[in-house]
Amino acid sequence: MHIDARTLNNGSLIEGDVCIVGAGASGISIALEWLNSPYKVILLEGGGFSYEDETQELFRGKTTGQPYYPLKSSRLHYFGGTTGHWGGMCSTMDEIDFRKRDWVENSGWPIQRSDLDPFYKRAHPILELGPYEYSLDYWLKQDESLIPLPLDKNVVYSKMWQFSPPTRFGKTYKDVIVNAPNLTLYTYANVVDIKAFEHLKSVQEVTVKNHAGKTHTVRAKYFILACNGIQNPRLLLASNQQFPNGLGNENDVVGRYFMEHLEIKSAELWLEDAKKMNLYAWTGKPRAELAIAPSIQEKFRMLNGTASLSPLNIANKIKPAIETWSNQDPRASGEQLHSAHDKVDEKKWLLRLTTDLYKSYELFTRIEQFPNPDCRITLDTEKDALGVPRAKLHWQLGELEKRSIRNLYQIIGQQVGLAGIGRVRLMEYLQDETDKSWPSFTGGGWHHMGATRMHDDPKKGVVDSNCRVHSMENLFIAGDSCFTTGGAVNPTLSIVALSLRLSDHIKEIMKS
């Protein structure tokens, strides 16, 4: 069932068993798990079924520190969320990402990669992906034209990716959600406050508002915040009538440890002989990026990252995303980004990787940040149209990130040299080891992780291993804001997997 919250009588009371706040990849994935169950499920979406600038304006915020994209245009605020302009890249996080690494401060999840494996597999059909296979050997058997670079795989290996169509959750799952007999989707229902019972140990209700001037109350047995990586901590911090520092923020952790995937062009690969590079081509089919083996990461005490390859004569003509994604309107930024690529007919050229031979390639980095408590989301003094303080992001990069990028390409360069196939040239900003500055083209992946991080210790994390807010018995958080570390892969597949795991956990609680 679908109800436009603007049409309800002001002050309406909405009640159910489970309330999911946010209808993006995480919220919709969870909602799908509850279809045809004996429970009454409420799904709250702040926007409608398409883009409206009045609603999108609620996401506007400020940034400080390392230059970043406009917050208003880095997420989409309507049913389906940011899957509306998601690129579809999917791969699994690595085992090392979950480990406590003594060279990566604040690392170590309270769960292991094996805990997510069954949920990764279940996430595949939701994201319309192929078989749950990410081993290079499997894909080489499927296509004999896929030939990896002859590097020592115990040092530098080819990490596999698959591509979702990409799944637009707002279109793909709209009818299923709207027609579900036990689920009610409320659009234009922006949660602006969370209220706990008098004992302050569990959530009693949430308050929703919209631009029509309507205010409603939603009560449920269990609440799941699935807003996104910035709005989850923002809502907790703004719910400060009963909790002066914000709900769940007794230890000043909410909003801290924000992480992005640092994405930046970094080096060039020059081959002695031109080769077909089908395995590394951006064709929409399974492809690979170069990655560093865990034992080598440990040896060099570096972060986890990957390098993708693009023909150098194409890559040199494309402006960095931090320059083209600069408009507050995500539609305008998207047009600027695609225009920059279309001018060089990038898709056509990249497809030619499967037929043409190239000797020179740009090496482009995606690398995790270390969980830095000073990299954080706080509340601004300015409020949005519904009375909620706007988010303020302080994005901060450090020495470990830059050293890790330099190590990544020094290691790849050594292996390329040992294999006798060419050489690697570092970009100028990486050549001086004493230079700690970042170039103007430094960007991120629009991946907002860590600001309600998972940790067994309430002093170091907001949620426990089951994504429950430590100080609340019935409040859970879904999405990449729960990530303890970010790994080197786009987060959507892991977001859906972790959301399915959370859904199963709540079902088990409700059975008891």
C-alpha cells in the first residue's frame, strides 16, 4: 500500500511492528524481506517517486577541510534513493578489511567476511547480478579472451568486479512495494526527530514532517534508520531533546570516523608491447582491477586499494569528477560529468580495448581511508525548511592515505618490471615522499561510510555487531554508515548484504 503523507490529517498516528526510515538500496532491500510476513511494516520515504528540488534541498549542507562534492547533489532524495544515478559496480570486501590491523588505527570489525558471505549471495538477485563468483579463475574459464597481466599474484593480483544493469530500486521494486498487503509506504514523510520512552532505553516514536505543513507520529516495536551515510548520523545528532548530545551519542562517537573512498588518477602504465586488455576493459561485463595481496599490504603497512586501467590518450582528455560534479543540483552535476566523458566518446574508446591494442594506460586509484575520528559529520547552526539542523562534513586526508597510494604503484611498478612487460610512472604529486599535500583533482567516490560505525565497544562505535544502537533496545541502523572500515570496493553490494543480515536478526528477535 502507498500513502502520500501530505494527504493525511495533520497529527495522524501511524502504528506498526517495524518502521524502516528511508527507501534507498538499504531500506528497500530490508522491506522486500518482510513481504507477506505476519508483521505490519512501515516504510518512510522523505520524497516522492521522482526528483523534486524542494525535497532535495533538505540534503544541502556545508563541507570543510579537503574540498568535497556539494552535499545536496551527492545523494538523491526520493523513492529508490541514490540508486537513481548509481553506476552498478559490485565486488565483495576482502577478508583483510574486517581484521584488526595494527598499522591501521581504529580498524577491526566485530564480524568477519565469512559472516557476510551468505548475504552477499542473497544480495546478487536483488542487484540483478550474475553468479556469486568473484574468483579470477572462474571468469577466465568463462571467457578465454580474458588474459591477466603476467604479474606475481602473490604480490599483485587481478580483483574481479561484476556490474548491475544498474538496478534502479525506485523503478524495479516500486510495484512490489506498493502492492504489498502487509507493508505501507509513506512518501513525503521526513523523519525530523526520534523520541525515546521515559526510561531512555528504547525508541517510542518518530516524528515526520513535510512541506505541506503536516506533522505525524509513527510508533513501532522496532525502528531501522536506513537514511544514508550522512543523514543517519545527522538524524541521531538532531534528536537531542532527551539526549543533549544526540541520541546514541553518549560517548561522542556519532558522526565521527566518516570515510570516503579516495578516488584519484595516480600513475601511468607503459607497456613494451601493445596488448589486448579485455580483462580490465569497461564493457559492462565482469572485469578486473589490480590489487595488492594482503601479506604485501601488511609488509608495507598500507591501506587496501585498487588500480583501474584506461587508455592514456582517453583518460588525459577527461576532467576530474571533483571539477565536473560541482553543481548543487544532482541533475546538472550529472550532465556536466557525462558531458565531459561524451566529448571524448569515452564509451566507444573503452569498448575498443577488446579489439584495439594500446601501450599506455592511466592507472586510477580507489583506496580506503583510515577511520579518523576527526573526519566527521556535525550539525550546522542553519536549519532546513522542516526545522532540522543541516549537516556539516569535515573531510580530512592524511599521510597514510598518500603513502599507501605511492606504495600501491611502486609495488605494481616493481612487478611490471620484473615481468619484463613495461614500466610505471608516478604522477608528480606522488614523487616527493616528503610532500604531504593533495592535488586539486583529488576526489571521492560519493561513498559515505563510517559515521555510525560498528564496534563492540560503545566508546568506539555507535552500533553493535547486529547494527543495534548500543544504548537503544529497539533502534537499528542500516547502510554504509555502519562500516567499521571501507575496504577498496564500491559499497552497494556490501550495503545490501549487511541489510539482509540485519533483517534476519530482527526477525529472530521477533520470534522469541
